[in-house]
Amino acid sequence: MPAPPSRSGPFWPWAPRRPRPARSARPAPCPARSSDWLTLLPDGAEKRQFIIDCTNCHQFGARQALPDGVPRAGAEWEAAVTRMVGYAGATTRFPIISAGRDPAATARWLTAALGARTPAATCDAPLPAGATVTEFLMPDSSDLPHDLLIEAGGRVLVTGMFTHRLWSLAPGATAFTEIPIPVERANPRAIEADDAGDRWLVLGNPHRLARWTRDGRWDSWDVGMYAHSLAPDRQGRVWFNGHFTRAPEQIGYVEPSGRVTTIDVPAHPALASGPGGPIPYELRVAPDGRIWMSELQGNRIIGYDPARRTFTVRDLPTPVSAPRRFDIDARGVLWIPAYAGNALVRYDPAADRFETIPMPVRDAVPYVVRVQPRTGTLWIGTSGADAVFAFDPATRQFTTYPLPSRGAVVRHIAFDPGSRDVWLAYGASPGIPARIARLSP
Ligand code: HEC
């Protein structure tokens, strides 16, 4: 496999860094969650945009708002937001913060909303009877465990986005082993298996998709863009989307022959023309073969029918709601976490109808939804609540599973095909030492 060109310059000026303990290390029996902090901010579109821009890498909580136990002053907020916009503002190489993010205005809004207020301590309810959560520390505490894949025998594969490594946790083991990826600074993110059992990875910074076959061979293809997600279809194609593509916004696929095709997506009406893009996000293949994608900043979901080469474009019902890592159930219904809208949004393409189901906790910040294929239960990982929710679409009931750690930005959920176990990847930067968790419901 040819070595891809290495891209010069630090892509993440902020990473990897050793996590350092929060400065407000006041021991509290039940420290407030990020969701409790967010609840202090006034609801509305401005708050929703703040949640999109400012809880992408780390939670928003005491570490940000209460350094050394003292409320952060306006000038300190302005300085911090100026740094953040320098890392990931609309004109940087990792433009996930919106173009309108103004440090001085953000500082005024935060100091007006927070003043000297701090949320009350919140103790967790116990786990549902019989349930357990076990955490496994990643070998490098400053890694960002992005996605997980649980193989047939129960082996867990984890992409280490900041260490450039693929990690493996054998069934029953507590320590990880490394699976070297033969691409320099591989920056692995999404991982999925195709129907044949070969694993596919997004290698973000090298702009490649890689395949690691069952017999241990690696191949990779230049896809010409920093991909975010990948999705194998039933015809052997593997679809991807360009995280920072804007004009044009693009999806594409790799064929079994290795041929790469890209397709332009209908332009976003407001965000196509300037910096700070729609931010293509999740990508999934529906049972009818259509490809669906969400836009984190653009608030749209977009369907592509490869047979007819036609698009379906829909805005989410709530503006600035941030459709994030959605999934599609066996009937073709999309279940979308509205990250900033704090809702589970159901979209049925057959009826062309949206339904908004509020989360059971205020400002939970739902990040990822995955449908358990054997039970149909929806599992929802959050960025704010330090909890995972299970939603039964038949009874419409949520069950809450509090996590043992504060600071768990749950970016991905995967199921063990051989048991009822649900695996979670917590990724935050900066945050608590990197870890994944096994939830046995
Ligand atoms: C691209 C990732 C990223 C985004 C997006 C981001 N941050 Fe940060 N943030 C960091 C990193 C990394 C640090 C630690 C290094 C530093 O303080 O510069 C940090 C630190 C901070 C701190 C200092 C507290 C600490 O951890 O020491 C504050 C306050 C903060 N961020 C607020 C914000 C706000 C408000 C936004 C939205 C405008 C935001 N962050 C968006 C990555 C991010």
C-alpha cells in the first residue's frame, strides 16, 4: 500500500495534551453535571448555537465556568473563547465552531447568564436493577477513543483519534493491545464492518478510507477529503462524507475495485457561501439502499438515492438543533439525536413526517443514537448528562443508566453481537483520562 503524503503542520494545535485535573478540585460528593450547568443558560437559539460550538471537544461545566472555585470573569471568558476560535473557528483547518462565534459577545452572554450562580450538586439515581457499567482506561490517557466495533467473538476494536492507533480489547481482558495502522499519523475515527466481516476505517487527516481484512491485510484509498463517517452498503460500496466540504458539499463511495466516486450534495442555502460550513456529520445506509446524512451546523438531513441519483433534503423542525449521530431502524425510520435541541427526533421518510420526543433530562445534549438490531431498542449517548438512555419505541419509555464518571462525552455506541452488552466510547479533549465502558443492562 503506498504511504500517503504526510500533511505538514500540527492539525490539532491542542492535542494530544496530558489531561490536567480541573482547577476547581473541590471535592464534592455529587458534583454538578454539565447538563446542570447548561440549565443555567437561557433557552433559545443562542444557547443551542453555544451548545454546538462549545461542547464539541469538551463538556461545559465547572472546569470552564468555575476555575479555582471562582466564577470566570468576562475578560477571562473572552480570552478563552478567543483561544477556542483560534483552534477550531470557521477559518481554521478544523472549522467546527460557527462563523458567528464572537468572543466578546459570548463573554457578555455567559457572564450575564451565570453571574455567580452555580448549580446544585446532583447525586445519581442507582442503575436499574441488575445493570452494571465497567470502565476500561485507554493506554494513553490523552487519547480520544472515537468509535468502537465489537466483533463476533466479543473482541472490542477502538479507534484512538489522537494516538493514531487502533486498539483491541480481548474478551475478558482489562488491558488493550495495539493494532498498528500502516499509514503515518493515521487519525482513525469511524470504524464499521462490511457484510464480509472486513473492517473499514475513516483516516481523517490523511484523507483516506482504510480496509483491514479478516486475513489481516491493509488497503487504503485517497478519498480527497477529510471524511467524517463511513457506511458500507449491500453492493460492496463503502460510502463516506466530507466533514468540512461546503462548496460543494460532498459524499462519495469506494467500490470493491478501489475506484473512488464523489457526488455533490445540494448546496446549503445559508452556509455554502462563506466560512463556517454546514459540517456534514453522520452517514447511514437505509434498508431501501438510500444514503442519509446529517449536518451538525446546517440543521438538514439529506437522503441520496443512488439508483435514481436524486436527493431528498429536509430541515429539522427546530432551527439550530444539530442533528448528530443518528441511526436507521429496520423499517427505514431515522432516529436522530438533536444535539442542541435536546430531543430524539423521529423521521419517517415514507410518511415524510418528523416527530420530536424530548429527552428525559434537561440539557442532556444527546450525541449518538444506535438501534440495537436484535431488540429494536434505541440507545442514546449524551455529552452533558453523564448518562446513557435506552428508549423503547413500542412503549415510548426511557430508561436512564447513569455512568460512573463525570465528564463522559459519549461519542459512540456499539453492540456486542453475542450478548446484550452495550459498549460506549467516551471522548473529551480536554477531559477525564480517556476510557471506554461496557454497559450490561
Ligand atoms: C476544538 C476543540 C474545542 C472547542 C470546539 C472548544 N474548546 Fe474549549 N478547550 C479546548 C481545549 C483543548 C482546552 C484546553 C487548552 C486551553 O485552555 O487552551 C479548552 C479549554 C477551555 C477553557 C479553559 C478551561 C480549561 O479546561 O482549562 C474554557 C473556559 C473553554 N475551553 C471554553 C470553551 C468555549 C466557551 C467554547 C465555545 C466557543 C469552547 N471551549 C470550544 C478545546 C475546545
